[in-house]
Amino acid sequence: MLRDAWVKLFAIGLVALAVSAPARAYEVAKVADGGTITGKVTYPGVVPAKKKIVPTKDREVCGSGVREVDQILLTADKSVQDAIVYLKKVDKGKAWDKPARTPQIDNVKCDFRPHVQVMRVGDFDIVNSDPILHNTHGFLDRLTVFNVALPNQGQRITKQLKRPGLVRVECDAHGWMLGWVYVADNPYYALTAKDGTFTIKDVPPGSYTLVGWQEYTGAVEVPVTVKAKEVVSVTVELKKK
Ligand SMILES: [Cu+2]
């Protein structure tokens, strides 16, 4: 009887341990024989119509006419600029790059600059370059991760982004404003250049899932195998879901 009670208690303890165990944090380790993933993000699908933005307030700063914005930045050969690529579930590997300055998002003429960026967990500056109120509001799914009123020009407020994931940034004062911050959980990521290319270096040999994401198409996943000191070339083809 007593023994049964102990077994039960032990089982409960195990379950509690499993539930409370946090996701494994990324561990920096020397990568002596790393490989390189290089390639291009493309979108061969139908080019979407431009998004029409009509500022409805603060027109002296936000502009008074209709602004047409590309939903996906394409070159003539269907390569995609400003797509995010990253490796999923990497536990261990190279050190993080040290950014020259704290990552930031700036409110400029009622637009977010940059429109899309990648950073690691940590400090994030929210800046207002406009002489009007912006209310910068970041969401991870539906969860608010920051919500900052910036009434003054030149204002800068530092927040901490504590959780990895894709943060959608909106402005509660100007409904058309939209930006994206991908908070990476490992340093194996890139943002595609103007010609759609990217390079991810010092990848420990192994098999991975490479994710490509763009705001109009959403994400696609591509399996990739990296061999020691070799370069593997990948084309990430985005598809509109
Ligand atoms: Cu605003």
C-alpha cells in the first residue's frame, strides 16, 4: 500500500518535471568544421496588386495622397528581397553576431523603418522621428509584447524582447502602419539582399529545416543537409497559401 503511494508520488513528480522543463536554450560552442548554406529566395507565383494606403489623419506628416506599397519586393527574375531565412531547432553552434547598435524600429513619416528585421532576444529601441504621436504596439500572435506611446519627436524608449518568435508591429494611432521583427532563437539566420540572395555560415554538419518567410506569402520549409566545410546551395521557393 505504502509502496503504491510512493510509486504514484514519483509518477506525479516526473510529470511535473516534464511540464516545467523550459525549452532548451541555445548554447554557444566552437564550430571547427562548419559548412555554409547559400542561396536565393524566389517567388514564382502571381504578383499581388500593390496595397493602397490612404492616410486618414496627421496628413501633414503622413502624406495626403494615396500611397501604393509592394506586398512583396521582387526582382525581374522573381527573387525576393527582405525575406527572412533561418534554421529551425539548432541547439548548439556559433556565437551570435554583435550588432553595431541596439536593434531599433523608427517611426518615420508614419511608416516603420526598417520594415522587417531580425534580432536576438534582448533590448529593442522604439524611436519616433515624427512630430506627432505614434503608439507602437508589438504582438507575438495575439499577445502584446510591447505597447509604447511616443508623443514627442526624437523620443526613444528601450523595451526588452524576451521571447523568440515573429513579432508583428502596428501603430494604434495609424492603422496602416505595419512592421515585422523576427526574434531568433539561434544565430543561424539571414535577411535576403536586393537580389534575393542569402548566406548562413559556420553551420555544424547535420540535417536541418530551413525556413523562408515573407509577409505576403508566409513561411515555407526546406530540408537541407550541411556537410563539413562544404557549401550547400538552396533555392527557397515561396508560395502564397
Ligand atoms: Cu503611428
